[in-house]
Amino acid sequence: ETGVTQSPTHLIKTRGQQVTLRCSSQSGHNTVSWYQQALGQGPQFIFQYYREEENGRGNFPPRFSGLQFPNYSSELNVNALELDDSALYLCATSDSRSYNEQFFGPGTRLTVL
Amino acid sequence: GNSVTQMEGPVTLSEEAFLTINCTYTATGYPSLFWYVQYPGEGLQLLLKATKADDKGSNKGFEATYRKETTSFHLEKGSVQVSDSAVYFCALTFNYGQNFVFGPGTRLSVLP
């Protein structure tokens, strides 16, 4: 059974650019959640995808968008990057049958200059 | 809105010392409560959880009891090890992983 993987590990962008982060689900997991973790803070919920549909969203602007694919992998897209978008982006996957068991990937460290 | 408050760190202990990390929450209703641990350079790992009042979650020597009266879920361990050095996050949710609300984290350093 493979764990949750994320790519890339690190990324440096400039303000105004766009970025795409990727997450591969743990085997059998059909639900993916994305979180933003600023330095020294706890993760903040961005949104969740279930069966390729957005299934809940936190307090993030529309320039944060996502996709889930038929194999349950997922992308997080951020447009018009701002300096405050610099953070560790975590994805977490779960099986809808396993109540609240979320498994986190190692994260992508995004730096916006 | 829902929120989680944790004791500020860093917490520095000697090996074999007793650990308590306080966590209190504010929520409408009765959420499920969790402790996650984050080791350097890694993602979050579920440490333990409790889904209803008076439940005790336990794992790897760590324990936490869901106290509805005090809206608390304090993490304890009787004898910490150097390998327990990490950041610990208290969290809550009401449903299938939506809206996990995390506390700010408490960094624990255990010295040999």
C-alpha cells in the first residue's frame, strides 16, 4: 500500500505567477483535502474533493482552485500568487468509509518572492 | 466559529519527564477531537483521537481524554523520549474530514 505523495517538494515563484501542486492519494482513498500551513502555524483547511467534486471549502479566495481525477489524485492551483501564499501546502486523503481517518502527505513548500 | 487553543511552546523536557500539552476548543455542538504530530520535514501523522465525551484516545504511550465539561483534550505522556521531539497539533472536526480545525501547534523538545 503506497502512502500519500506530493510534488514538487519545493517550489519558488514570483508574485503574480500561477502554480500547480499535485497529490497522489493513498491506495483506496477517494477523498482529498488540501491545507495551507504558514510558518509556525497550524494547517488551515482550503477545500476537499470527493468523487471529482468540491465537497467543502474554507475561507480562501477563488484564485485557489482544485481538481480531482478519476484515479483520485488531485491538483491545487493558485493564480495571481501573493507573498502571503508562501507556506507548506499539505494534502490529506481518506476513505469515506473510515470516519475521519485522514492521512497526510509530506507537503510542498511554496516560496513566493 | 470553531477554534482550537493550545499552550504556547516551545516545551523543553528532560528524557523520562512527564508531559502535558493543554488543548481547549470552542465549538457549536460536540466535535471529534484529534492529536496530530509533525516530525521535522514530514507531514502530519494521526497520534490519537476521541469521537465523544469521556472517550480516551491512546497511542504510543500518549493519552488524551475528551472532557465536554471543560471543552478540553489535554495530551499526556508519562515518560517522554528524545524521539518524541516534534510539533503537536490539536484538532477538531464535525464530519468526514471537512473543516478540520487545527490549533497553532506546540513544539516539544526532549533533551537526553
